Amino acid sequence: EVHLVESGGGLVQPGRSLTLSCTAPAITFEPNAMHWVRQVPGKGLEWVSGITWSNGEIGYADSVRGRFTLSRDIAKKSLYLQMNSLRAEDTALYYCAKDTKISDWALRSWGQGTLVTVSS
Amino acid sequence: DIQMTQSPSTLSASVGDRVTITCRASQSINNWLAWFQQKPGKAPKLLIYETSSLESGVPSRFSGSGSGTEFTLIIGSLQPDDFATYYCQQYNTYPWTFGQGTKVEIK
């Protein structure tokens, strides 16, 4: 099973910025796409953003579009989420996730998550 | 954006029960629907992909069906390890979206 490692979470004040990173050091082939999914403690899952690895097409949830920017480094097998203008409602556990089958894009591999807390 | 409406939000059942969870998409998703199981403190686990394909290693009591905009997850005979929260998710079009989740509780 391919493991993903997230980092960059922490406590940040409202209006400030934070950048999350996700690495997949053990992967030997490119995924179809990689994503961020978040979860407010005790609440449901929310897909945040994803990037198609081959062509760089990016999607964002309405709740973060215009504030969050997703990027990737193919050589480093890494995914980044730059989060600007953070709000209290962005407080959540942020998971990095990816597919592992060329023929199907479902999210089979997940990290353990990095916690982002937005508070003054 | 495609909205995913999942029901029920909570379900009380006993070991051995047959459990059905439904998910409705606001438009066609070409069967690109996945079901996940999540337990407290753990990352989600993929159970079903492409509407009805059972993920490797997942017990055969789990099954998925549907087409168009209506989808179903069935647990054929509920086991103690199955008490968890279940989510559907469409991966047809960005932005991808999850259902609100169904918590399966012990009756």
C-alpha cells in the first residue's frame, strides 16, 4: 500500500496563510490525480481540491476557490496546498489522497491527515 | 457542481441485518461513484468503486449498485466490524463531492 505523508498543519490566525505538503516517496508510477480532502472533527468529508497529474488540470470546491491554490512537483512526487485568507471554518483535518489504479480514479490511498486550526 | 444526497444520516441495526444506504446525484455521474467506510480517528477506506466494483480485500457482504443518478450500498449481513460511517462520492467531474455520510449504529 502506498503511503502518503502530509505536513504543514498548525495553528494560524484568521486571515493568514498556510501551506500544506503531501509526499508519496514510495510511489513508482504517476497517479491519475492527487487530492486534498478535509474533515471538521466530528463532521463529514469535504473534497477540497484535486489535480490531474498528467496535464495539471485543477479543481476546487466552491468553499475554497479563490483562496486556496493547489500545485504539484512531479520530480518530488509532491502535492502542495497554499491556503490564503484562512477562516475559522477552514479548521479541519486535511487528508492527502490519490488513486492507485490507472483504470480508475477512486481514492485508494490516504495519508493520516494534518490538522489545521484557524483561531485568534 | 454535482450535489450528492445520501440517506439515511443515521441507521440503527443489529448484527446480521441487511443494511441499505442510498445516494442520489443531482446529475448523471457516468457511474463514477465510490463508497467509503470511516471509523473514528482513521482515514476513509475505499469499499466500492465505479458504482459496483468491490475493492480488493473488502468482504463480499458489501455490494454496490445503481446507475444514472441513483446508487445503493448494501451490507448483506452486518458484522460487528461494520459499525462505522459510510460516504458516497462522485468522481466524474471536478469539483468532486461527497455525500453527507451515514452513521451505522448498534441497535
